[in-house]
Amino acid sequence: MPNFVAKNLKNIELPASFDGVEFIWEAINGDEKLVYTKALGCEFCLVVKGRANNYVIKCDKLSRPAKLEAVQRALEAYKQLFACEVISQATAIKKSKNSNQSDYIISSDELVNRLENCEYKKIFVEIGFGSGRHLLYQAKENPDALIIGIEVYKPACLQVENLAGINKLKNIILLNLDARLVMSLLRSNSIDRLFLHFPVPWGKSKMRRVVSPQFAIEAKRVIKDSGTFELRSDDREYSDYTIGCFMDLNDANIQIYKNRFLEVSSKYEDRWIRQNKDIYDVICSFYGSSDELDLDFKFEFNGLDLEYIKLNFANKTIKNSDYFIHLERIYTLCDGSALLRVAFGSFYRPEHRYILITKERALYLFKKPLLTPENIKAHKNLEDMLRCVTL
């Protein structure tokens, strides 16, 4: 990422601006300070880290914008305004296509927006699409369906993104995220088909499996009336385990096949067939509709005591069964306000956020957390902690 190292920095009062970049205020913790910055329509923080004989200036990871040019321009402006002697730098502004943007790989925030404005008649989801053969096949065969692929392995996402582009497929979106997070973002009764093909069995570490009793409950919630969850696996024990998880649900209809032929096969399936291994299909459908998640919630703070928080803040972690809270660091602004850096939410997809606390109000800086059950519970507990209840 862009950065530069300066031997010394000028002491210039904020707010200050240069070449369209605004530096609004700074928050300090020891030898590190965050500079609240506006550039090219983006808001983020620069980090100024003091070392023995110099200063390192770079972009803060938590607030880093997608637009790299905004970061480059901000660093160049900060260098021109504050740096006395630059020792090294990597801040050149390149006029090129924005490599940070993708036509296919999107964020969890963008997923929520796409689903709210979805015009496709059907929605298919595939968890762990690997080489993408099955995903691409479904996209070609079902142009009226939005195909959502979930894969934690980033190179697989990039490979399938390239193949989707070559084939000019417009009905695909890819998520380099944990499937449990994505499931929590899907609306009830919204998915026509949910695929899980050849997942890692995790025979000695079953807690790491995609399928679990909780996953079965979530699958039933998001799948439409008469929609299907479809497992394909070469592992008999995993297939039996999946059947057990879904059999515990009410109104589950399960079909089981052995060595069923499909029009498309994955590279793993080709390997298993060459080795004469059996392939199992478990197809589960539900009848009736599920209730929507009650997620009518606003991530707001009320009644926080700024001075109490500044006096009693400490680095600490609280763990619950399905969420955690980590109070990481407190920064102080020149007007006495506080900026907290916190992490919280689910263990598989934690939120990292800044909370700005002034005498008048408290709010999440840059953006609010995702609207998930784990984040709601964590926020409520966090507010109690900051309200002197358990801090």
C-alpha cells in the first residue's frame, strides 16, 4: 500500500487542506495518531506512526477506501503540507483502470444492496464453488437466475471471475466470505436452490464443517417453498451426518441418490470417478414459508459518559456463545473527544469499527456494522459496557 517516511513533520493546526484534500482532525494514542481525511469523495484516516528517528505515514486499514487514488492523493497532500524531509516514498498516482473494483467479486455490503434490487426471477447459491465448473454451468443454463458463489479461497474467486468474464456471464456474483456470514444476510424464503458440492469432510474436526444443525436451520429459513438444498459428496459419513441434521427439522423432505449422473462434474468428482469411489447426493426440500428475521435495529448509542469512558477504558475481550467484543484502543482528540477502536460480532466474520464519542453524541465512524443477529447482540452488550454497566 502507498506510504512515505519523513524525518520530521511540521506542526500545522487542523483543519488544513491541500490540492482538494482536507485534513479535519487528529486523534492520538501514544506515538500513533489518526488523521481524519477527505479526498475524492472518500472519508478515511491516515496513520502517522512515530519511530525513533522518523515518521511513517500510511492509510489506516480499518477505514481504507476502495478508491486507491484517494489514498495516494491524500498521502501526497499530507507530504506537501507536513513533511520536512522525505526519506522514502511510494505514493505515485497512476492513471489506470481501478484494479480494486470487480464486476463479479463484491463485498457483503454490496450483496445486501444487490439483493434488495434483484430483478432476477430466481436465486441460486453455491457454497465452496472451487474451480467453478458447476457454478458457470448453472449460470449458462439459467439466464433468468442470479447465481451467487461463496468461496473463502481468494485465488478460486479470481479464477472464476476471469472465466465468467470470458464467457460474458452477467448473472454471477462472487463472495470471498465465510458462508455463515452470507447465510445471515439472505432474506427468508428467497433462495430457489442452495448447492454444497464436495465440501471438505473435516472428519477429525467436525466443528469446521459447513453443515451443522444451525446451518440446517438457516438453510430452511432462506430456501423458498419447494426450493432445495443439494449436497453432493464422496464422503459417506458426511452425507449421513447431513441427513441427520436435516431430518431433525420439521417438514423436511429428503431424497438420497448414489452415483447419480449429472450434466456437469467438478475436477474432484472426475478424480473420484477414476478411483471408482461412490458419489452421494442428498436433496432436501421444504414446504411452507419461514418467518423473516427480526432485524429492525439501528446501531446507535445513548447516554454515554465521555469522561468515564476515557478514565476507565482498558484493552479487554468478552466472549459469548455466538459473538465477542474486543475493546482495542482509545485515541484522544484535541477537543477532549474520544475515538475507540473496537472489534466485535461473530467469530467467523468480526466487525472492526471506530466509535467517535463527544460530549454531545456517540456514533460509528465511516459506516455502521452489518445488520446480523450476532452484531445486534454484540452492539447491545457493547453499549452496556460503555454505559458504565460492565466497563
